[in-house]
Amino acid sequence: MSDLYPLLFRIAVKADAHYDELSRRVRKGLGIAPPLRILPYRGYGTPERVVIKARVLEERKVKPSRQRHTLLSSAVASYKRYMTREISSAHVAVRWGDKHWEGTTDEEGFLELWVPPPSGVRSGWHMVELELLSPDPDGVSRVSAPVRVAGASAELGVISDIDDTVIATGVTDVLKRAWALFLTEHRVRLPFPGVDAFYAALQAGASGTADNPIFYVSSSPWNLYEHLDEFLATHRIPIGPLLLRDWGLSRHGFAPGGGHGHKLDKIRGVLETLSHLPFVLIGDSGQEDAEHYRTIVREFPGRIRCVYIRNVPGRSSRAMEMATIAEDIRAGGSELVVVDDTVAAARHAARAGWIRWEEVPEVEAHRREDAARGALGERG
């Protein structure tokens, strides 16, 4: 019976694609089909190989955040982000300097193109131009997709969970999570105190000029990409590629990856691509971050400098599990450090030589400021 499921999903995916194509053709004939858009995602790689990522969708005209002032407008924006119409088999041209490639989107409208960058490309962010070739390219704006190249100047890489590690979402409570995802704006949601300064210190590294790459993984769907991206920018948290989850129907199943298991695949991809770098992993005790990171330590011996786990209040039952995981990680040549706040993590990172000691007071100051804002928000 299990062998039948892949076939059924392939049939369902083809049927869904045919329905979307027919639906768009009918709506075009009626003059009510919206224009298309290319939504660029942040790619990453090395001077030898990078991934360029984007998605082709029907334009849903989500209001800019500055124009959303009510609970209803936030809910409408969230609805539009989730109820997307993806364009499969769209043909996209990619230009980077003197290089030119073309790619085709998959059944969920995703473009993922691995290419060699132009010769002599340096570490840092680069902009790649994307242009829709078909279908319906008229009126579709060209967009720029950021690509993060990690070269010789980087000292280490950072991979961080988002939910309850960077943003307070209450992921262990279904209602709180629904509220956080659907009905709150990024400008009123607060990061965990001091996260911005700690991650900036990790990005700067021991030298202060390392420009270490930071990656963010989450079980949130790709439909929340713009929401999360705006959150990072608003709170001045160092930007980096967002590695999210496809919740739609695909040939691999519906919302493939099961639980939070998809995070492992995303993390493996980063470590395999940036094979020249050691990494620091950051998560929380509320989900399965510690278990996933233990697996990564085993699979990539010698590559993981440390695993930081933020202690989620109310999860005291995890203490024994954490002790066992810590032993396993230590046996794998790394270290698990459970912390109550970003200041404790920053002090440990400074002692280990991954950030400068002068950054620790900055983390402490940001933690106090963020905590004060959070307390005012709760009272308001």
C-alpha cells in the first residue's frame, strides 16, 4: 500500500497543475486573471557554487505593512499570503554579471537553480536579476534576488531556529501559534531580548570584520517569507537566507518533511554547500531542536563548534532529555549549552573566542532595552 502513495501524489499534483492552468486560462479569457509576480528569496553558496531561489505566483496585492492598522487588515493580509496561486512550469531568466541561465519552476511555483557565479566573486551579498519569460511575461517586473556568498573571510557559519528562538510565538500552544502567524504584525511582535546584538556579534566574529553567514530555519511555510523578512529588518536582526517549509501538495506528499524533520534536510544542505566552514547552531528547548542538532553533530563530525539551546520556561520535563542529549553531543566532539538568555550565550561565545568581549556589554544593553519594551507592550 505504501508504494501506492507516491503514485497517488504524482497523479494529484498533475491534476492540481492542470486545474490551475485551466482556471487561469478561463480567468484570462474573462479578463479577470491578475498579473504574475516573481517573489525572490535569498540564495547562498560559495565562490564556486550558489543556489538562486524564487517563486512565481499570481499577484495578490497585499497591502504594505504601514497601511495595515487593524486586526481585520492583518487577517486579510495573512489570508492572501496563504491562499496563493502558484505558477508551475514558468520559465525564468537569471542574469548575474556576464553570466546568464534559465530555469523552470516546479509544481509549487518554486525556482531553485544551482549555478557557478561569475569569476572573481567576493564574499558578501550579491544581487541577481530575474525575469519572467513565460507564461504571461507582459507587465511582470524584473526583480533582484539576493545571494549570500561565503568566502575565505568567514570564520564560521550560524544556523538559527526562528520560532521561540528569535521570535516569541508560543509554538507549544496551538492557539498562540495561530494568533502569532495569522493575526499579528511584524512591527508589534518583539524578538527575544538581545537577539539582534548577539547575532550581530556572531556575524562580526572574533576579528570584528568576519561577515559570518547566518541562516534561519523554521517550520513556518514559505507563504510567511515576506512576513518573517520584514520582522528581521524591522528589528535590525542580521539578515540571512530563510529556509522554510513547503506546506502545499507536492509529488513527495502534502506538507512533506513530517513534524520538524524538514529542518534536518535544510541544515544538511547548508553544511554540505559551505563545507569549508565550522558552524554554531542555535535553537530552543520547546521543540526538537536539540534532537535535530544532535543528529547533525553525529553526521558532520568536527564541524559543529557549539549548540546553544534557549531554555523555554515551563518545560522542566525536558531536563533529563537535555542531559542525555548533551552527553551525546559531547561524545560527538561538540558542546551543548543551555542558556536562559542571550547574555549568557554571548558570554560563553566570548570565552570560546567566537565573538569579541567588547560585544557582550552591547548584548546586555540591548537585552535590557528589549525587555523594557516588552514589559511596556504587555501593560499596554
